[in-house]
Amino acid sequence: MATPLRVGVVGAGWAGGLHTVAFNDQPDAEVVALVSRTRAPAQALAERHGIPAVFTDYGEFLDAGLDVVSIATPPGSHRDYTLAAVDRGLHVLCDKPTALTGMDALAMAQAAQAAGVRHATGFIWRGDPAILRLREMVAGGVIGQVTDVLARCALGAPVLPMTWMYDAGAGGGSLMQHGGHVIDRLRWLLGQEFVEVCGETLHDVQEAEVGPRFHNVQEAFGWAARRMADPDREPLPTARVSADTGYRFNGVLDGGTRVQLWESWHSHGPVPDTVELYGTTGTLVWSGAAGLLLCRPRSAPQPIEVAGSTEAGSRDLKALDAVGRRLWADLVARFVADIRGAEHAPYPTLEDGWRVQAVVDAVRASSGSRSWEKC
């Protein structure tokens, strides 16, 4: 058997842990190095997973004899890390959103293509069993031609302390973070690309408390939930929130399908994440862990059971972590197989990251212009 692929992970937060576990679970890959600007969390992650080398300098990290670089940092650093890795001829898995702008995302995809390396990005919800079943049913014409899609996300997250996720300049915000998954999911389900959009970003949280420094964003969610439940909490200083906490927009896809998307990080609904697909002969509804429904004329809605269906949101952090591990393992298995030249199912690439970022850019432009914008 060939020597396992030598993988280096960039970042030691929650995402870095998911990337590390996913690669180490592959018999043909091994995480041999971590790099983080802060040594302590990287050292702790390395000790938990038996990783021999820890770096704080990215250049030294790239000199560690790697085959693959897996980037699990906030999006503001993705472009430079990716370009440096592909310049060394290394395969790259870059988490989503791949970049702060569509122009940067396109440059990353083009550089990887020119270097001849394999590249992937983290649109992991494509691997959810119910989403896979939904795609098969749409492709099979179960509801005829899809004319309209509604996607609604009331994620029910607590109001966070000030972190990069509330910083627009760092790549935070609802549209960039979870919205990218929603956009990619529709592209993938329908096999169509967005042509134009009209909508706005929502800014329902203007200020956030300045709490402890969190290297792991999961810790910020847990801290916020505990603080909200504490009636005796003392007030803390606040900072301005520049990122959106939701969005709403209409869109038209190149196959003629009309879409409406709405999300609110901090709103609560019966389920966190719903996609409704309306076709010429019926309707399909996905509601996360609640499963699938097939609706036809003059018939009661028909539940379709799919084992392992999950949902987004942050109401149960342990469950969310378990879901993340499973979906990341599926993506990484496909990526590793491709690097080895083995048979594999398709997976999202940096080109998908660029396509999604182009839609994000157009929604932001529309929010300013108050008009339709091309993607």
C-alpha cells in the first residue's frame, strides 16, 4: 500500500478539529502538521490527535513535506493560504466561504486549475442523506419541472459575543457563513446557476457584548447560551456589529427557476432549515431532521423516511458537532480518492466556491442599489 498522504491543517479552532478528524479517519491520509498564529490551541489539538509537528509560521509549515493542505481558518486568510499552497504544487481543501469576494475566489480556482492540483471546498451539506434523496427525486422528474423554490432558515442561534463572525471585514455574517450553504445547495439540487438576484442583507443586531477571547467559535456559542440563561449577569462593554445577521432575496436561475431565500440567525421557528421545491406535478419539502414530504394534487402529504437526515442550526452543539464530523468525513473521503486516482463521487471544488461567492457579492450589491444585480 502507498504511503498515506501527508496532510497539514491550517487553523486550530472548531473547524480545524473537524478537518483533522476527517483526514485522520481516512486509511490513506494522515495529519502530520498543524499551523496556527496562536501556538497553545494548536499544541492542544496536536496532542489530542497525535500530530507530530506544530507551526506558527505558514512558510515553515509548507516546508514540512506535505501533500495536502486543509484550510480551516476564518475566510479573510483563505486566498493567501490557498495561493501559496497551490504555488508549491499541493492539493488544497479550503473551507467555505472560499474568499471575501468573488474576484478572489475566482483567482483561487484559476490558480489551482493552472497548477494541476486537486481542490475542494466545504459545502458539506451536499452529503446529507435527505438532500441526496431530494436531488435524485428532482432529477427523476418526481415533481415535474421545478418552477419555484423557497428556502427559509430560522437558525435559533443565541446572540453572540463580539467575534469575527460579526465582523464583515473578516468574512462574518449570515449570508457568508450559512447562506453560502443554502445557495450551493440550490445550485446542486437543480443543476442550475444563479443569473440575477434582488434583495438585501439584514442587520437585526447592532451591537454585541465584548466577552472573553474565543479561539473556537463553538465556545462562543456555548458562552452566549449560558449568559442568556443567567438572570443575574453583569453588563459588559459592547462593540459595533458590522456583519449581517440575516438576508432575504429573490433570484432567477439559468434554467428559469425562480427562488426566494430568507434567513435569520437569531430567529426561532419550528425547524431551523427548510427547502420547498414547487414543480409542475407536485411539491417536495425538506425540513432537516423532520425529513421529506411529497405533496401531490388531491392527496395527503406523503412522508419519505430517509435515515440519517440532519439539520443546520446551533440549538444542540453536541449534535451539530456530530453532524459536522460525519459530513466532513464524506467530503474528505471523496477528495482523497480523487487525489489517489480512485473511483469517487463528485465533490464541491473551488469553482463552486467562486460561483457561490458571486451570488453573495450580487446580493450585497443589490442591498445597496435596491435593484436587480447580475451574478
